[in-house]
Amino acid sequence: PSWTPAPTRSTAGSQAISPMRELAELEALLLAAHARGDRAALVACYSEAGDLLEFAGQIDAACFVRTQAYVLALEAGDRATAARMYAVLVRHGREG
């Protein structure tokens, strides 16, 4: 997927991190997780991508990837993550 550049964010104890760089790293992890069929890793990566995209102000893209995390969490029986993703989707008017 292609996302537009976003501002950087600071993390404790490190230099400024570009959400775009983090998304590129997550994309590689997502591809590897898909290849392994690792649902738990997919849920974690999609959830983190949603956080980064929301931070970057890209709510539609954030909700798209969080929907992926939500569906995969449901399929994996991860009720806690599914509930968290659902709550965020509701907050942004995507579910309800």
C-alpha cells in the first residue's frame, strides 16, 4: 500500500522516528507474517500500522488496517484485541 508522507514523532530515548519508515518496516513484517500464516503477528502489525497512520492524521487508512486487525483477531480468537479494534472503529464512525 502507498501512504502519503507524514510528520515525524519523537519516542522516549531515541531520535525522531518517521511514521513512513516505521510503516515500511511493518510492511516487510506483514509480508513475512502472511507467508508464515502467523495470525498473531498479523494482528499486531496491522494494529501498530493503525496507530502510526492515526498519528499521521490518516484516519481512513488507519481504520482500513484496523479493520484487518479486527477481522484477524476475531478469526484467531483474540477477543481483547478484537474489542480494542472495534472500539477504535466505533470512535471513528466505522462501526456501530
